[in-house]
Amino acid sequence: MQAHWIRAACLALYSAALFSLSSCGKTQETSAIPPDPATPPKITIGFSLATLKEDRWLRDRDIFSAKAQEQGYDVIVTNANNDSALQLKQVKDLIKQHISILVIVPNDAAQAADCVAEARSAGIPAVSYDRLVMNADVSAYVSFDNVEVGRLEGQYMLSSVPSGGILILNGSADDHNSAMFNQGYMDALQDAVSGGRITILGQTWVQNWTREIAHDYVKDAIAQYGDRLNGIIAADDSLAWGAIDALSEAQLSGKVKVVGEDADLAACQHIVQGTQLMTVYKPIKNLVEQTLSACELLLGGKPLIYSQTIGNGRMEVPYISCGVTAVTKSNMDTTVIQDGFQLRNDVYGSSGS
């Protein structure tokens, strides 16, 4: 009998303990502190990239993501792999993930208008990053002075090839920047062309900025023009690389002058090796900082700070422009290396000089 009462007492105590724990749990749940309405929700930036094929865009992705996170933003990055239909699908997916703002590098300047329209219909502002979206309600365009990029290339070509025949490797025709670069080349070359000192032997628009297409075009030009070819202006360093490969195969490396832009590692190496004359350094850090400042202002409902606009066929878009610098062997150390954009050992090799 005594054992029976002991077991009954223990059971009662155990049940009371369970009830007490259960009651405490319910009390904590119902008395949970609600979220502070004064705390703003996390801002998420959708960063829609056209490609990650070139080193340049890998840098943009990494620098943008790091800087945005430093400033307290979340970032979702997508890569369209040079496919406009895929870019549109990715932008729709970003909208479903409740991004606060869209930053877009359009694969196709015209087709990307659909991406911007999707964002705007969802009440999301859209910023064109380095490449302008045409015929779209773009809130801002943040880029470099792309005409100046082309002008610098043309000027440095003339400084090394004051007379003779040149080729022009333009960028993809569906990229608005390609036309701006070309405008810069022609601004620099026009007097020499008009005066008969420079002959443009040929020019092409390289679809999707494909290095192999540039290589094949230059290879055919070498066969056609021979020693009449004295210089090549390339719309970026990847196209310049394709040209240099073709020249190397024809044993013309260093003899035909090549200029490009982006200050890619391969281009910097080509410059110190003497197979590329110059490149144009476009500080991506500055571009990212200006873009994030624009995003902050747009999301805060504040006016943008800009000094010029650019027409995109639909509207005059606020144009925030960053400066650029010509880079040759003589100032390699004081530009891209000093800025940490490229590492000295990577550019010069293990010798470091």
C-alpha cells in the first residue's frame, strides 16, 4: 500500500511539472515582443548581369556584392550568359523575391526594355549599370565616360601610328556602349582620316563581344592587307586579345599596334610584354560606389545628383559618369597596380619587373 501511494504521488508531481512547463511555454509565446515597426526592412538589390565571361564582369560582381553588403544591403546576383530571354526570366524571378531595386547590365540594349518594364510595373526602380537600356523608363544610368574611352584609344593609336592602315573591332551592335566608343575613335581619328594619313581598312561589330570572332576577323584581314595593316583599335581588352593571338600566329606581335580598354589582367600583361600599346582603366570601385549612392537616393525618394542626361529613345535618363585613365607600360605601376586593381606579380610575372 505504501508503495502504491509513493507511485501515485510521483505521478502527480510529474504531471504538475509537465503542466507548469506547458503553461510557461504558452505564456512566452503569447507575450513575444512584436517587431519594431520603426526598424526598416532589409533592402535587397537585384543585380542582373548580362555575362560573366570576361574578367571585367567578374570584378564588377565581386566588388558590387562586397560594397553593397558593407552598406547593409542584401544582393541577389544573376548571370544571363549572353541570353536576353534568360535575362528577362531572371528579372521576373528577382521581382518574385521582392527585390527593392533592380541594377541591370543589359545583354541587349533594346530587348532589356522588357526587363525594366517588368520592374517598373512592380513599383521597382531600375538603374542601368555601365550599359544603357534603350526605350525604357530607366531611373538612372551609371557608367564611365564611354566616348572619352574611345577617344583615348584613338589618340594613343595616332601617337604610335600617325599614318597607315588600321582596323576597328567594335563591340556588339546591341550594346549602346559600342556606338559611344566608336564615336570616340572617330572623334580622334577624323582629321587624320580626312587628311589621308590614316586609312580605315575595315571595321566590324563583334557579336556578344566574342574573342574568337575578333581573332578570325583579324586573321582574314592580315591575309588581305599584309603589311598595310599597322594598327588595331579594339572595343575591349578581350577583343584586343583575340587580335593579338591572330597577330602572333602571323609573327606580327608588337609590329602591329593594338589598343583596348578595361585594364584586364591579360591586357596589362600584353602591355608590359610589348604586344599591346595601351588600355583604358575604368575604376570599377568608383562605378559601384556611384551606383550604390544612386540606389540609396532613389529608395529614399531623394533627387539624384547628376550633371548630364542621355537619351535612350524614350526619355532623357540621368547620366552619372565616372572618369577613366589611359594605361601604358610607363604608368602601369602608378595606375592599376597602385590602386590594387591588378597585382604587380600577376602583371609582371615572378620577376616583378
